[in-house]
Amino acid sequence: MSWLTRVRNSLSRTSKRDTPDNLWIKCRSCGEMLFVKDFEDNLSVCPKCDYHGRIGAQERIGQLLDPGFSILPTPKVKEDPLRFRDSKKYPDRLKAARANYPYGDALTNAVGQIEGKKLVLGVQDFGFMGGSMGMAVGAAFVAGIERAIREKCGYVICTAAGGARMQEGILSLMQMPKTTVALRRLKAAGLPYIVVLTDPTTGGVTASYAMLGDVQIAEPGALIGFAGQRVIQDTIREKLPDGFQRAEYLHEHGMVDMVVHRRNMRETLARLLDYLRPVATAA
């Protein structure tokens, strides 16, 4: 037996310490490697380049609302009315999407306050089937509007969607007029409707309730549009300008009222809710 073998055998054997594999995250914009905790503590905004990362409904609700809010149940709708199937059955896709998701569908409502200003907050989650608008999203939107009317407060929605849900066909497109009619009821009640456009907001969502706010806010760098840039370029056969369909471009061209950093969103929404509250309820 060699001396090296004797030394090696005499050493105490210790098990390899488990190291978490989720300590780091790579910024999708600048490529910087960031500690996950630092990234999340900074509201999921890159401290190097200010890129606003996509966040889920649970995280956004927690960021915006004061403690003590209540999550509203997702309205029940008939699932898979078209018996749609591509490579998977639609019910199987819904089941997979809900497996690690705390809410019922892509749009979740909560009743609460922002700096003491009462509101109903709706949040679309791109992580749930691309935030796509189907019957459940339409029903949740209407339920949020109805609750705001009962509570006599404003409705704020944070949009994030790839458009209408293809598995529901024409039934998903019917949510566009449905949500628009609901907004007319909110307006008739004299209550504010504020839209926060987050990355990405596209398709039928952009063509309906996402662009009907009394005030249109966008997060920095958010992709906002109807058709994709490649489709537009191939149609008009022209190169699109730099920054096309981004929040700053839309603000410059009058389609968005303001671009607000995530760290300032609570303060901005509280101020707007105070400005826009009905005169009858003003102190």
C-alpha cells in the first residue's frame, strides 16, 4: 500500500454539502449574474441595468397592496366547451398550469388598499398559459368591476398577456366586447379605471380593456402592441423604428400617459386613486 493510499484512507469521509441550485439568476437584458435574493429584494428589477423582470400575480399583489388584502375567488366557467385538442387536451393544459399555481386562472382580483386608498386590483399572470384571455379571464374581469362598483372604489388592472386563448376560439374573442361593456358600467358609476401595462401586453387584451383606462401607466421597457413586429414588418415591408412597441416609444407617441418605475408604482397609484375618487366620497 502506497503512502498516498494510507493517507487518503485515514482521512475522515464527509458527505458533500448540498448547495442550492437557485442562488443566482441571469438578467435577461444585460446578462449580469445576480443573487436571487438581491433581485427579489429589488422588486425583481435588475440593479445593474434597471430591467424589469416578469413577476407573477402573487408577487405583484404583495408588492402593491397594503397588508390585510383579500383575494377574490376565480369565477367558475365551463371549461373546454370546444373540446379542443392540439398536442395535448385543453383540460390537461389547464391542469398542468394549475399544478404549481396558487390561483384559478390567468387573472386574479384582490380587494385592499394602497397607502390607505381602497381599490379592487386585478393582476394578469403571464406565467399561466401566457396570461391568455379566455372565458375565465373575462368572467374575473367582470367580477372585479362589479366588486369595485359595490365597494364604490376604483379598479386597477395590471395586464400581462399574449392575447386571446386559442383553445377557446371565438369564445375567447367574445371577452373583448364583454369586458368593454363592463367598463361602461364602471364609468357610469363615476369610478376610476387605471391600467398598468406590464411586459408583455399584446393581442386581444391590448385591443380591448388594456387600452381603455382613465390613466394608462406602463412599466419601463414593457412590450405593448397588437400584432408582432415581424408580422408588421412583413406586411408593410418597412423596417420598424428602434424601440417600436416598447413603453417609452408609446409614451413618446401619446398612447401611454406615463412610464413608472416599479419602485414608484405604489405611490403613483395611491396618488391617482386620490385624484380620481368620486367627489361624493371625498373627505
